[in-house]
Amino acid sequence: HFPRDLKWQTNDVTFRIVNYTPDLEKSDVDRAIRRALNVWSDVTPLTFKKLHKGIADIMISFGSREHGDHNPFDGPDGLLAHAYPPGEGIGGDTHFDEDEHWSKDSSTYNLFIVAAHELGHALGMSHSTEPSALMYPVYSYSTGYPLSEDDVEGIQALYGPNPNSRKVKPKPDAPDKCDPMLTFDAATELRGETLVFKDRFYWRLHPQIPEPEQVLIKSTWPSIPNKVDAAYENPEKDLVIIFSGIKMWALNGYNLVDGYPKYIHRLGLPKSIRKIDAAVHIGDTGKTLLFTDEEYWSYDEATGTMDRGYPRSIEKDFPGMNDEVDAAVYHYGFLYFFHEHVQYEYSYNSRKVMRILRTNSILNC
Amino acid sequence: GPVPSEDLDDWLLAEKYLRHFYDLPVGLQGRRGEPSGHFTAKIKEMQRFFKLKVTGNLDENTLDLMKEPRCGVPDVGEYN
């Protein structure tokens, strides 16, 4: 909340859209604003009445640079929008930077998501430190229900719950890297860094920086799904391949490669395979191992074909390992397999498990 | 020697960011290379907010985050 827990003294708040961005149809703007207000009215007794002239509690407008409130915007990116806490005059007013491009999808800044955040301020919410919260200050595109537990608790502390509607199921918070039961969705190298994917987030591990950085997948790659199944780096091609369901994306550094997504069956996997659990490239052999359920496949990067005689059993070929794999990376002759909350350090040369560690020991826990 | 321009850009970006979002008082940022105690304290406050490693230095993670598109409302205190 803002200092003194600023809030509207009535539950019936008025709003007015003073002008419109040329980036979207007027009806799209109206819809985005109404949806954003509904996010908050769904969980409180608040109601929002639209005015078409005169002064409303929440005056919504689009402007660029200095736009009349001595809090200038800064051109494209950077500051996207701002809003004032509840109160007389400018209180509650919400301004969007017209130098941004506003969209109704993930292509540029999604107006609904930014409006839901800014209208949270207009109702008395301040910023959240929870990366998964709607009121987190940094923009990130995501689909699905926008409010986290932190958001719901915050707004209901000001206005109480909605007496008429069922309890909503908030968006889950960010995964805790030191949760002893943490499991990984995927892991890969990327130009000397290690990326570990979990739910809608990934941790970025840099060899010289002990503390991993947690980032929303969508804030780096808006077009990649929120759930990554597997990933691997082919350093010879300077590419990282990301798998989700039956599709795969290619990254060159942090940029998406054109022509993707493609279907995983292009690699030579049978149509019966609907998901890859883990993937890892073995630099010494030029082979990429793809793990699905209790089996694995070997893909020859040079010829772009699946090796013959596969799939083979994981348990048989990697003695001492579990029979399924969540994620895998390869470092200097060692394969690191992650399965549930256990990490196996497997020597590729002597073909045996050398150490067993906790999964999140890689995250400086 | 001349200050490498990207260092100076980062310094100015950080100064503007901390003034806007963390209420760094004008004129109390010190000089690039000799940050004032105020400046260092505000960097730590921002690093704590974003759950970064609290170093008080303008390290890579901290600068990366300062460059992310975001809401214009400050992370601390009142906004009027």
C-alpha cells in the first residue's frame, strides 16, 4: 500500500477514458480497461462506473513526454505508464506513455496487463517484491489469471473480499530456489551461462556471479510458452533449442531464430512422442540425447538425423541413474542428470555415477 | 583517462533510476567512481527490493534490471 493506506472512501468508483491510443481500435482499449477493472472488482466489493464527460475519480489518458503532471515519460520503453493513489484531483488518475506501442497480445506492451497494474495503483496498491505478482514493477507478459496471492491479500486488506463471488485461485508465487523439494523443468548452457527453467521462470547462473538471477520466461522471450519441458545448447551452431510440448524454438543468444517454432518430429521422433523430458548435447561426440519417459534417443547434429538402434533404455545405458530424467546438462566429460530433487553426476567416460547431490545445489543453496 | 562512455551511461542511468524510484536526493549521488554513501545505500535498497545480491555496487544484474521496461510509480514512499 501507499503511506497512510490511501484508498477510496466509497466502493463505487467512477472512471473516464479521456483519449485513445492510435495503436488499437477504440473498442479494444475500452475492453482492455474494463477487463483490467474487473480483475480488481472480482475480488473486492468495488464497482466501476464509466463516465463519458466531466470529472471521474479515475481519469485515464494517453500522453508522451511532459503530459501535464510534471512527471514526464521518457520515450519508447523505460517508463510505460504511471498512476496516482486514491485522492482528490489527480488522485487515481492513470496515464499511459503514447511513445510505447500498445497491443492486445504479446507482440508489444499488452495494454490489459499494464492497465491492470496501473489501476491497482489507482485503487491504493503500491509495488510488490514478488516477481510473480501483478504489482511487481517490471513489465512481463503472461496469460491466465493475473493476480497472485500477494495482490489479492493487498487489495482485500484495503476494501475486503467480494461478498458475492466465489474465492478466486491466485496465480502461484515464484518458485523458491532453496526449497529442498525443488525439481527442474529443464536446464541448458547458454554461452557460458547456465539457464534452469521452473514453471514460468528461469534462473540465470553466471560462473562469476554466485547468486542466480530469477527471471520470468515471458519477460525475456514473450513468444515462448510459460512451461519449458527441455532445452539444450549446440555450441558449434551457437544455438539453444527450447522444447515445449510438440514444438521447439531456437535461440541465438537471447534472440529467437526466425522460422521457429517447428515440430519436434522434424528431428525424426515418431508422432507418438508428445513431449521431450530432457535434452543434452555431448560436445565430444556431436550427439544430442533426447530423453522421453524411460527411454532416450540419440540425434546426430552433423547429419541432422536420428541415430539407428534407438530409443534405448535409460536405466540400462546409464547404470545407477534413475529411469527418468527431468533435465540434463553436460560439463567437461560429466553428465548432470536432474530427477525430482536429486542430481546425479555421471561420468560419461567411466560410465558410472560419481556423485549424488541435491538438485538445487546448482543454485547456490 | 577519459571515462569509458558506457560506464558513464550506466552511471547516469542508475542515478536517474534511483532518483525516480528510490527518492535519491538531487546532488547527493557523488561522482562516478566515488559514489556517495546515499548513492550506495539507495542501490542496496533497490537490490533488496528485487531480491538481488545486496552489494551496493552497480553490478551486471542490477544494471540489467534498471534497464527493464517498468511502471513509473516509485518503489518506495508516496507518489504525488
